[in-house]
Amino acid sequence: MAQAIFKSWFVDFDPVRAKIEARSAGRDPNRAAMAAFAGVSLEMGWGEIEAALDQKLSRMSEAQQQQLSRTAELFPDELLESEIGEVPKGWVYEQAQEIADIGIGKTPPRKEKHWFSKSDNDVKWVSIKDMGTYGIYALDTSEYLTREAIEEKNVRVVPDNTVILSFKMTIGRTAITIGEMTTNEAIAHFKLGENPQLSSKYLFLYLSQFDFNALGSTSSIAKAINSKIIKKMPILVPQKEMVNAFTEFVEPIFKKLKSNSLEVLTLSKLRDTLLPKLISGEVGV
């Protein structure tokens, strides 16, 4: 659902287009935008759109109606041409390195096995294979690095709530970290500052739908992408109030998904602990 909302607002620009159409028809642009993200079809006549919107609003609390109205006001009512394509007035494309501190992970020498661990007392070390098992959040990893490995091999530690992206071999897998982690060198980290232009949720959804084929000039995108290209990839940056409104809008969705993911992880660890004991007879049923 969050991905669908993001696509409507920041890829297809549905509320902006609704405002443009409403203005040309002499209608209220803000109500048109409200209709667009309230799920009202804009293929109907304006009278039907207004009636359908009123029906939707009647089912909402006053606080929800106010939130919808405030959000609608934030959308521009004009699209401008850019080098990348149409963009709402006041929104810009910036290079990824301008909105985040981008780091790359590292793999200690594999022959030196003492750097690696299977113990969750050590530091989680994310691989592309691990990322294939994640939904939104990076939870656990199949391997860990010791603290000595991180210090001796200068492995970058990824902070909590950081967006990570695979950019080698399998391109475009994304996740948001839960707790501190490390990654291998095929994964980039997008560390936002203290007062960021974007939120981790916005950035995660943006990267999840990004067309990485547009970054390569060869037939093999896996060979074309490198860290320099990732740092220069275009990121759509709306006005900060718009990003804040969107983040608030999808926060309940992410909160629920995070809670579910942590619960599944806890149950999985409990299963892995108890199953061998049940099989051996150490624990009775």
C-alpha cells in the first residue's frame, strides 16, 4: 500500500495532474487533489467526483479530513520540464551524494576465517542473499563479523534506520536497517544527516521503484553500475513539508510491518533454539 501511494504521489504525480485539470475546468484544485489520493476516480464528471469525495470524507474523522486537506495544499499545480522529464514546480532532482552520506560495505579476507562468526553476539553482516529474504526491514543475517574484524579491516558500520541498496550482481534490492549492521562491498548505505531533506521511508520507496536500467550504457546493467554511478544517481527531492506529510501518512503502515517483522524474527529464533532440544528429548512437549 505504501508503494502504491508513493507511486501515485511521486512517480505518476496524480494529485498534481488532478490540480492542473481542476484549475483548467474552473474547479477547486485542492479538492481535486484530495479526491486523487482518497481513491476517487477522476474519469467521472466533476459533479460525480465532488459527490464521491464527500462520501469518502463523511467516513473519516475530522482529524483525518484536516490531514487530507493540509496534504492536498502542499502539492504544486504545475509540471515543468527537466532533463529527466516532467517534475512538479518547486521539486528538484539532486544527486544521491547531495542528500545522503553514501558508504560501501566490505568483506574481510575469506581465507582468514576468524573475522567471521555465526554468533548473534557479533555484528550483523548483510549480503545480497540476505537482502533477498527481507521485506522492508533488514533484520537478521546469515553471517556476522567480529568487532576485531570491523576495527582491523576498517569496515563501515551502518547506523539504525539507514537505507541500504544492492548495486552489484543483483541490482536494486533495498531495505531499512534495524539496529547497527555492516554489509559486504556489493551494498551501498544511504546515511541521512541530522536534519535531512528526505526520510528513510521516502528514500526506501524511491529506490525500490527506481529504474536502474536508466543508469547503465551497456547491455549488462550488472557490469555498468558502480559506486560512483550510485553516488550520482538522480533522487527526486520534493519540498520538505511534502516529504514530512508523506512520511506521516505512511508511518502507521511501516510501524505495523516493522512490528510484524520483529515478531517473526523472535519466533524464528525461538524455533531454532527449541527444535533441537525437542528432537534430542532435552525438552518435553
